[in-house]
Amino acid sequence: MTSAPALPEDYFAVFGLERKLTIDENSLQGRFYQLSRQFHPDRFASARAEQQQYALDFTALLNDAYRVLRDPVKRAEYLLKKEGFDIGEQRSKDVPPELLEEVFELNMMLESTPDKQQLESAREHFRDMQAATDSELQSSALKYDSTLDRNVLAEVRGLLNRRRYIQNLLRDVDKALA
């Protein structure tokens, strides 16, 4: 009696992909649909219990992997974690230095009961900052994929941290506008 194969070790392996920050999202989606059909638990209804369990476990892993790998930010966070980088919770001491003034100014504005125009202006400013950060992330991802340089991964980690802070600023502005 043969046992079911071991589940793939990581999300990239589920799809047979190299650990890279950029992937062909259409190919990923096609492979996801192909594997979803191949391992759908209904196809194993009359199989041995071990095979049924493997199909269930693989399908759960497949869904999780697809959810992460199709999103460039989640994919970068996942790869960083797999490569041993700490991407834990943000702490106030981890504010990127270039954002300290932005955080301070927003907090001062929010304490002074800003008008709608000030808040919308701040939101637009933070959206622009996020777009610039996303562009830098994309460039760094391409650079990492061509070099596999861990120093570039450290840059990516810093950009992701910066992006999270900008998202927090946007969230605070949106909350004040609500």
C-alpha cells in the first residue's frame, strides 16, 4: 500500500514556481484552476481515506497559496518570511524615518479638527506616496529576481514597512472623513 505524497513545502512549490517576487499572474491563475480540478475532493469520493485526506489538505494549501501569491505585497511578505526576514508587527519605534514628520503632521491635523478639504488633500498626498512606494517595490522585485541578492530583499522589507505605515495614515484619514 502506497501512502499519499507529502504536501509541497511552500506556496511557490505548490505551483512549481521559483521563489521570485514577480510571477506571471495569468499562468498562476491557469495553474490554480488546473490543480483545483485535478485535486478537487469530489474527484476522490470513492478513493481510500488517505487519498481523500490528501485531496482536502492539498486543496486547502492550494487556496492559501493562490490567495498569497496572486497579491504582490502578500507574495513579497511571504517570500521574505521564507527567506528568514522578520516581518513582524509594527512598533512605534519602527516608523520609517522619512515618515516621522508625516505621522506627526497628520496627528497634529487630526487633533485640530481639520476640515474636509484638508483631509482630502492629506488622503491624496498619502495615495501618491503609496503609489511611489509601490513603484519602488516593483523595481526592487525585478532587481531581486534578476540577482537573488539578499540585500535587495532587505530593501523590499523596508519598502513594505513604509507601505504599511502609509496605509495606516490613509486609514486614519479615511476614518476622520467618515
